[in-house]
Amino acid sequence: MPLGTEVNRIAQTDGGFAVETGRGAWLAHNVVLANGAFQLPRIPPAAVGLPPHVTQLHSHDYRNPAQLPPGAVLVVGTGQSGGQITEDLLDAGREVHLSVSACPEAPRRYRGQDILYWILQVNLHGPAYGINGLQVDQLPSPAARFMCNPLLSGNGGGHSIRLRGLGRRGVRLHGRFEGTDDGGLVFTDDLPQRLALVEAGFGQRLKLMADAYISAAGIDAPPAEPVTADDWLPSESGARLDLAAEGITSVIWCTGYGLDFSFLDIPVLDQWNYPRHTRGVTEVPGLYAVGLPWLTKHLSATLSVVGADAEFMAEHLAAR
């Protein structure tokens, strides 16, 4: 099948699968679902309550501040996209409101390495030292496969993003976006607690695993830099914001993605639209999945980690 071929439907047939594509129909003995994890931009249902004159974009479609009409901007979500887009808007001189989610902050560099280096090492080698926190069987629930990644930026060589630091630069911080009410935006009234939760996340999970891996592997890494306590809070942060009074003309939804298996006419998806599988081997003979987040470990969807899953799947497929 040539590259760039759109698959419209996959269904089971006797002894295999019928695959309908934009270039005709195919019959296959085996099918590998390797279409990635970031196809469907998620936008909260409450978005429909915004007035029609307010421009709405998902981070998927954001390119630069020039896309937006003049006026203040509300960014919803503080994962990596939310933090980076907020910085981009600030640098362009835009007034920004930011709805804070629960994604943890993290230092861009930790104990002499980029934090992503330690995350990769724990993914790949942690189990050999008994450190299994980034393996799928350690997740508290299947829904945790969609948890957000730490708030970081790769811009300018990479740096940390601190929400309180954005607030000091003039960003108006708010709680989680709840919806609209009579021309106003409604947020949870829990910003201090949210900021504390976001700041504590790294120390409660990734830091512990990185430190344990460094110790168990006998790596000569410098000690962690001390964390300076920061209790800054905005002078005002209510649970309601008046759109017109604040001059908000745009909303950018940095609210993640959902999986898209709409072409799959086979009952193999769970309630989160994720294929039911064991190490990428689904419960339907001949149907496989690879390259999804938390397929077997945290970074299963990345090129640096997908190899082991692909090898296992290929061996299983060949044995058929």
C-alpha cells in the first residue's frame, strides 16, 4: 500500500481483515494499528457556551499570535502546549489569562542532565533496578494512560516554566475552566491549592524515580539543586471573569488529544477508545497495536522506546 493512503474502514473477514482505503479495497491476514495517539483535539463541551464573536483555537491549530484578533487571550490548560503558548503570547505583548490544570511543573535540568534524559533512562532501564513506576502495570487506573506530561519548554535550548513566574510577568492565573454563565467565564475557586499541587507533583513522582535510578545504577550525578520556596499569589483571582470587561477575544484550548480509531469496525476498544491488548497483541487474532502512550511503558509512543514493543509484536506476528 503506497504511503499517504487513507484507511476508511477495517473489518474482520474469514481468516483476516477487509481494509477499505482511498486507493481501493485490500485483504490482509494481519493488521498493525500504528497511527499514533494525537489525532483528535479535545475541546471541553462547555466551549459551545462562548459567544460567537470569540475566536476559538485548539493548540493543534495554533501557530503564532498573529492568528488571533486584537484583544486579551484566555489559554485553557497548563500542560506543555499551554505553558509554551502562554510564553509565546507574552513575548508578543499580548494580555493573557491562564486557566490552571493539574499538570506538574518540573525542572528542565536535574542532577546534571536534561530531565527528559532521566525519564528516558527510567523507562528503558528502570525495571532492571527494580524501578517500575513508568511501566504500564503500575498505573493507578487505565485512565491514567492519558495523564499530562510535565510542564516544560524546549524553546531557547530548553527551560523550566513556573506558573507563579508567569503570574509575576503579568499573566492572570485562574482555576480550572468550568464553563460559561451569562457572559462570564467560570473557574474553580482553588488557585492556591492548584499551584501547590502543580509544584508538588515532580517531588512526589519523577524526582523519586530519578533519584532511585541514579542511586541503583551507581551514576555519579551532582546533587539536586535546592528548591526555593515561593508563596507568590495574585492579588485577585475570583471564580468568575467577565469576557467583555476583560476584553477577551480569543480562547486557546490546550486540552490534549483523544485517540481516533473511527475507521476500526471491530469491537476491540475499551471505554477510553484504547485497544484492549497484551503487549500490543489485541484480543482479536492478527490485530496488533504499537506506538501508543503507555502501551507497555510511559514513553511507548516515542521513537526512542517503541523498538522493544515493535520487536515483540513482529515476533508474535511472524509466529502466526
